[in-house]
Amino acid sequence: MQNLTLKRMSRGIKVFVILFLVMQACAPKEDIVFKGIKNVEVQVGSSNNPELLAKAYFHNPNAMGMKLKEIHVDVLVDGKLSAEVRQKMKLKISPRSDFMVPLQATLSLKELGLLDTIKNLLGGKKYEVQYIGYVRVAVHGITVKVPVKHREEMRIRL
């Protein structure tokens, strides 16, 4: 009876090791490279709140293609959370290529104080904008998080 149990456990361990090795072979060999955020614009959105539009740029150094599945990025203005970008996608990423991901978020500038914010937006004050989070890519069904961390000063004017 014990011998049978040991054989079953041994078989289970072998299956686990084989699955682990297959998953490792499918995972990207090199990390996706975050190259930065460009083309940042602020427009008045449909709810009369400022809407941030930007493009995040990445590079896939791997010899295999992937799919972008999710964007999960927080936008901080002067250190305060102002927007959350949560987008599900199915963007195909070619091997050894650069790719761009559009970001869109409605800014909530309440935390900065309403009167000061209106005065600063009309005057075009410079704000420190940070993008912190990740994008999730899939390779043969295995998902990998690619960190996003970017900071820049920009003038937000309505």
C-alpha cells in the first residue's frame, strides 16, 4: 500500500516538473523593455473633466510574439492619485519589435483643491505627472507583468 502511494506521488512530482519546464520554455527569455511615455495631451472630456491621452512605448527583444492583455497604470499628479488606467486588450506584439500602447484616463484634480486647480489650469501651471503600474503580456498562455514607472513635468492647460 505504501509503495503504491509513493509511486503515485513520484508520478505527480514528475508531471509537475515536466509542466514547470514546459512553462519555463514558453516564458519570454528577456524582459519587455519600457521605453517611456510620449504624445501626452490633456483635453476636456465629455464630463467636463480633463482627460489625459498618452502613448506608452515598449520593446519586445524576444524571438517570439506575444499578446498584450491588460494595462493597469495609476496616474499621479503632484504625488496624488488623479486617474487609474484599467484597460483589457488583445494587442498582438511582433517578435523583436517596438510597440505602442494608447493610454486614456479622466483626471480627477479634486485632491489639488478646486479653486487652485481652476486658477492653475487656466494659467497653465506645470505639474509633476507620474505613471506607475504594469502592463500584462501573454506568451503561449503564460502571462507576465511588465512594470511601468515614468515621471515627467508637464503643463496642463484647458
